[in-house]
Amino acid sequence: MKQNKNYFSTLTKEEHEIIVNKGTEKPFSGKYNNFYLQGIFVCKACETPLYKSSNKFDSGCGWPSFDDEIEGAISRFPDYSGGRVRTEICCSNCGGHLGHVFEGERFTKKNTRHCVNSLSIKFVKQS
């Protein structure tokens, strides 16, 4: 997905580092790590709905974890950085970096963990 720079023009320096430059925030530092209100999480850059709060769980990894995404919201790409093969996840709409997805860890019945940077998402409370 080609990134639209207009989506990224209002990001803070820290958000830009994560979302555009594919950075990673420090574990246990993000505001959504231990956050469990009812609502949805949207892309910080373009506000596309990405995750329902009902799919969020405590993995203990230090980043917000989800075991499912809103259909069509997430794109996956091979990531060969860091000396191992991982699967990068990005917003399907704007291409902004969210984090990585891991399978086979058995944290939930869905056996999937989307490990997402808090700086890549924004919470929208359900009324």
C-alpha cells in the first residue's frame, strides 16, 4: 500500500517514527497496553477502524495485543529485520506501520497475537 503523506502530516515526531519509519515503542510504555474500555481502535494516521476492544487481551508482552482484526483493515508483509522473519502489520488504508502479528503462541483460542504500538492507534469509545 502506498503511503499518503497527508495522513501523516499531523503526527507527532514519536508517532511519525513508529507509523512511517516502522519504529517500535518501548514495551510497557504505551497508553493502551493495560487499557480495557469498550469501543474500537482506529489507525492514528487515517482513523480507519482496525480492532474491536472485545478482541484485546493481556499477553504480558508490553504492547497492546489483539487476537483478531476488523475484516480488511490490516495488511501483512514479510519483515526480515532484526535477524528473524516476522510478519509486519500495517493499516490497509494508509499503509501506516502498526506492529507485528504472531501465530501459534496459544494465548487465545484464535492462536493469533497482533502486537501493536499504542502510538499507531487511537481509541474511540462506544456510546
